[in-house]
Amino acid sequence: MRWIVPVLAIWTFGSWMATPAFGQATPAPTTGVKIDGEYGYGMPPDISEHGWQMDRIINVLHVFMFLLFGGWAVFFVHTLMRYRQRPGHTAKYELLHAKPAKLVEVAVIIFEAVLLIGMSMPVWASVKNDLPTAADKPVRIRVIAEQFAWNFHYPGTDGVFGKTAPRFIDLALNPAGIDPEDPAGKDDLVQGQFHIPVNEKIICDISSKDVIHSFFLPVMRVKQDAIPGMRIPVWFKAREGTEGTYEVACAQLCGNNHYNMKALMVVESRSAFDAWYKKKKTVEEFTDE
């Protein structure tokens, strides 16, 4: 019981550090960003609503590690110089009880607890558990991984996904395995390019046909393993003014052509998204005929 109060205090303090009120406000939209697979040095652009929280954790962690490394490096050099072998000096083998070292270790443990319990876990919980509800009217997309491509399954104008089964999979004509007899799947669309509307909540259900892959959107700060036999939801939202073309990558070594497992994510206005979908459906229907 005596640990409850310290843990709650660390959680509260860390949660406060993970809010825009701590240090700076939510970053302004990045207007006109276009990425063609090259990000340069440093972190990729952040276009998501929650990305600043993850960036803050990364920045705090790097500053902490830099200070820790610097402190230990100074101590190491000091030890080498002071306790080096010299004439007239004899080594002492008694166990030393250094109070400053213990205080430093306790401080490091407390900081790591704040970082994990107070900052990391609340952000993880909000991204993984607090999924948008039906009242938020999210856009739901199935993301299906395979060696070595991404398939993006859209539910169509009725908002209902057609039934799928492995026996219906055809890599060229039906990569998602949609049941051709299911009426709900008649207006579904499966594409190799990832289109999403800006400033709307997106829920992606991640799955895999074969091995473990990892759905990675660097500019969204989203990374989720695609595991065979499981459908794992993740959600995100592109901030207003971040329309552009970005990279979809696989962050899990999934075979000899892993390097080729990539796609483009197009963030666009709702009107442009609807126009793209309508155009794709028209082309698909024409091809089928």
C-alpha cells in the first residue's frame, strides 16, 4: 500500500509533462510538406495530432541519456587519472560506501519511473486503447500485409466491409480475399496506395497474410506489427494543413525483398479523397466489364 501514493504522484507528474501546457503548445500545422521517401537528418516531419507527445518523450530521453553519458564519462576519466598506478601509492581493497553514487542511482530510477509510468504509458494507452467511437465518424480501413506489398481495403459507400476468406484470395484480382457473393463487398475497394482525408480520425485494422510485418508511418508516429491470424486496430489523425505524399514502410524484417515493401500515403482534403475513390471505383468497374 505504501507504494500507491508515490506511483500515483509519478503518474500525475508525468501526465502533466505529456500535455501541451508543459513547455509548449501543440505544434502548428506543417503546410505544403511533401515527402518522397527522403527525410534528411533528424526526426521526420510530424503531421499527426498525437505525434508531438512521442517526439517529446524521445527528446527528453535523449537529453537524459546525454547527461548520464557525460556524467559517467567525466567520472570514468577522473577515476583513471586519480587512481592510476604511481610510485608510493598502494591499492586499498576495502569496500567503499559512497553516498553520492547511491543518490545518483536513486535519482536515475525515479526519472526512469517518471518516463515510463508518467509519460510513456499514458501516451501508449491513448493511442492503443482510446479508439474513436461511432460518434467521431472515423474512417475505417483494413491494412493487409503480404510478402512484399501493402493492400488497403476500403469499405465503400455503404461503410460496411465485405466478408473475406483466404480461399477467395487472388493476388492479381482479389488480394484482400473478398467474398464475391457478399453484397456488402460489391462496392469495396482494394488499393496499393494509401489515401486518407486530412483532419479526420482514421482507424486502421492491421493484419497479415503470411509472416510478421510492421505497419510504419514515420510522419504519423505510428508503428504496429501485422501478425498472421490477428487484426489489430490503430488510429491517428493528420492535422489540418498537412496535405501531401508520404511514405508507408515495413519496420519488420519480413524476407529477402523486405526493402521493396513500401507504399505511398496520400493525405488530402475530404473532397479530393471522395473524388479519388469515385474515380478508382469507375476504373475498377470498367475493367471488370
